[in-house]
Amino acid sequence: MGTGIFSMGTRAMFAAQTMLDTTSNNISNVNTPGYSRQQVQLGTEDGLFTGAGFFGRGVKVQTVTRATNEFLTKEVNRTVAGASADKTRLDKLSQLEKVLPTGESGLGYAAGQVLNSFVDVANQPQDLSARQVVLARTQEWVSRVNNAGQQLTELQSGVVLDLGNTVDRINGLTRQIAQANDAIAKFQGVGHEPNDLLDRRDLLVRQLNELVQVNTVKADDGSLNVFMGGGQVLVLGTDVQKLSMVRDPLDSTLGRVALRDDVNNTDRILDETQFTGGALSGLLTFQDEDLSFTRMQLNSFVRSFAERLNSQQSLGLDANGNPGQPLFANVRTAAGVQLALSDPKNLAAASPFVVSTDIANRGTVTAGSVRMLSPTSPPTPAPAAPPISVQFFQDSTAASGISYALVDSSNVIQLTQAWEPGVPITDGVSFQLPITGVPVPDTDISDGVWNGDRLLIQTTSNPLSNNGNALAVLALRDEPFVVLDLADTETLSQVLSTNPERAGTLTDSYSQMVGNLGVRVQSGRTSAEISQTLSSNAEQTLNGEVGVNLDEEAARLIQFQQSYQAAAKILQVAQRVFDVLLETSR
């Protein structure tokens, strides 16, 4: 009997001690990342058969298990990957948002100031200081454009750097997972799981999901095979597929993720569908969608403004009477556009043509400045060269009852057109002439005597005093000429002539561009908040299942302490019984 009590008491004390040790280990690791609560599994020792039946032989420690939930663990990994992707993208979007500021610090405001500066030139075209202000405002806009382009370049360089660092971290984690697989597989068949190794591997997988979303498949030997969301294998047992960051073969400024073949020293660029979550996915999404779209719109905005002003500049005459030279150079890049003029006299403020009214006119018709439609060098309108007479005559087929004829210096009619109030007079090719008032038409053009109102268009003789082209530049403030989706193969003039509905005014287009970026930022912020909430909830749910609760562990500590004391009491009683037996035997 004594031996049985001694044996059972010893086993009971050992079991209680083991549970106390395990509980202490749980409490010690309450703040350890990735630690799962461990628990001692007890079993009854097989009974001892006697003639009086089976006598119990106490308790035995079967193993120490860890709390785990495969479904919740995969849910955490999935939500962690989504949250990391959204947060990474939002961080970059927040930086991108600063490239297109609103208000007086924005590119739209600076561009508007360039156009507004032509007011003084239009009022006093002979004032060189007013022209110098135009060049100063233009240089300010160029500086802001180049600054925005530099910021985009730096953002792209940052993305490439982050891609490289992320790939290096992924390779480090996959290598550690393979090492953990090797260590875990060595314990296969011993009947007990290496809990701490399993926790460590689960933590590595979770950290890997922060970088790139992966799926895992458990093998028979206990190792974990790891695949990217698109199916590309990263870890197969103890074998690791190494990733690398390479430059895009079509655009060396872009970064791509490739599968590295060290044997053949080659890299195979992976399709973007392989990256379904994690920081890697967020970086690639920002690079290929957000940054690319914003750069395209900014390039289009800059090109539209620069090409349109260059075009208008070419339609006028400078102070020396020469056709206007380009105001901007390198207009095909956001980061390289430059101011091409330095002499204020080279600003083409004058129109090649001037208009005057016949002193014999009887109507109220008044002409504005001639606006050129196409560059001419020398300035020659089609179909006739100035002087050109615009003669109004009665025409019952016209809605207004009046038409006009463009007559050359040889008194030959080159063009007739119905006149409509508010519609500029034009030859349809090279110029427009806005007029106000109502002309008195010739009622009978067959008598050979002209009795109607007329206007005379002539070549500009004093360009320094003419403001026709400066007024045309001012009119750009309300003209829809900015195209935000201008392709590299397109020119602005082509788009404006074939698809004018794609164009917007300067103010509206910049607001639209800023608004488009704002929508992306807000969408990214919303996605990040939602995904972070989902990740936190999944993490809390998993922790509720496998994490350490200090209140519960403290209660267990008291419980197991009492069990230990009770087991010690068994041994104390056994010792007393043994002593009594010895005394009796004497």
C-alpha cells in the first residue's frame, strides 16, 4: 500500500509541477509576439489488476499542447495581407497628394497667373516691363512644374527602393521558414509537437503576409509549403524560391518583382496577378496605377498648356515684327519643360492683321482684334492675302437676312458666308474677326456699286502697338484647351480639332486633376481603415482562442498550487503510514 501511495503521490506532484511550470511559461510569454497558450494534457495511468479488481495507479503527463485554430490563423494572415497592402498604398498616396497642391501654391493658379499677366501687355503692348512680368510669371510656372516632376521622380525612386527592401525581407523570411520546416520535420514521429517551433513558424508566415500574401499547405512530415496568392511557390519543404527586384524592360524607372534563378543567373518577371496582398502589392498598385495615372494627367496638363501657348505665340508677331517663337521648350516631359524666351521683345503680343471700319458705314458694326487660327510665315490668310475687304450684303437665304463676302485687292470675291450675330467673321482657315453691332447690307449687289457696310483687314505695320495676339492669349482663360488624357502619340491640335469634347478649361481641368487624385486618396484611406478594422477583429478573435489571459492563468496557478499541496499531503500521509508500519513491526 505504501508503495502505491508513494507512487501516486509522486506522479501527482510531478503532474502539478508540470502544470505550474506550463502556467508560469504562459504568464511569462503573455507579451511575446506569436506565442500560443500551452496546456498540459493529463491521462490516467493504467490500473493494476488484482484478485480484487483494478486498482488505480494515479495520473500521468501525456504531452504539452498549444492552443491553435487553423481557420482563424489563415483568416488573420489574409486580413493582415490586405491591411498591409492598403496601408502601404495610402502612405504613398499621402505623399503623392502633396505634389498637386490647391490654392495659390498650385500649378493651376500659377498657370492662370501667366494668362492674367497678359492683361497689362494687352493694355500697353509697347511697355517692355509688362512683357517682362509675363516672362517672370511663366518662369514661376515652369519652376513649379519642374518641382512637381522632381517630386514624382523621387516618389518613383522611393517605390523602387521599397520594392527592393521588401523583396530582401521576403527572401529572409522564406529562408527562416525553410529552416523552421527542417527543425520541425526532425521531431516528426516522436509523438509530441515542438510547440515553440510551430509558434515561431506561424509568426514568420504572418510576417511574410505583411509583405506578400501567401497560402500554406501542410506536408506529411510536418513542414509547411508556402505559395504566393497567385500560386507561385516560395517554400517547398526546405527548398526556397528566391525573389529579386529588377527594372522594367520597357521603362527603366519602374521596378518589377522577378523569380531569381541563381543557377542560370536569370530573372523571370512575375505577373502582377501573383501579388494579391501585402506591402508588395500595395507598392506595385501605387506605382502602376496611382502614380502612373497622376503622372499621365500632369504631363497632359503641362503639355496642353505649353503647346497651346506655343501655338498662340506662333500666330502673333513680336515687337520686331517677326513671327512668334515658342514660349516653352521640352514640352513633351513634366519634369523638363523650360522657358524658351528671355527677351521681352520676343513676346508675340501683336496680331499679323489689323482691321478698320469704312468711314461711310451706316450701321453700328464694330470690329475687335483679328485672331489668327493657324501659324503663317509670312502671315498670309487663305484664300486671299490682305488687304481683304469684308462686305455685307442682303441675303434672304441667311437666317439673319445678311451675308458677307471676303473680297481681295483685285475686287475678286474669295468667299461668301451667312452672317449671324455674335459669330466671328472667318475665312475658315487662318483668322477670326469678332464683331459687335449690326451692319447695314448692300441691298443690290448686281448694280456694281457697293452701298453696304464694310471692314478692311490689312497687314500690321506697327507690331509694338498692336495687342491682337495678347487679347487672344487672354481669351484662353475661358477656352477649353486642356486635355488630361493626352497620349504620347497625339498632339493637342489634333485632339482639339477631332475630339474637342475631351478638352476643358484651365481652371476646370486642374480642379479635375486634383479631384481625381483626391478621390484616390480618399478611397485608399477608406480601404485602409476598413482592412485595418478587419485585421484587428481577426487578430482579437484569434487571441481569444489561442492567446494568454492573465486572469485565467492566475486562477489556474492557484488551482495547480492547491493540487501540488494536496499531492504533497499524499506523500506526507504515505510517509506516516510507512513509519507506523515500521514501529508496529518492531
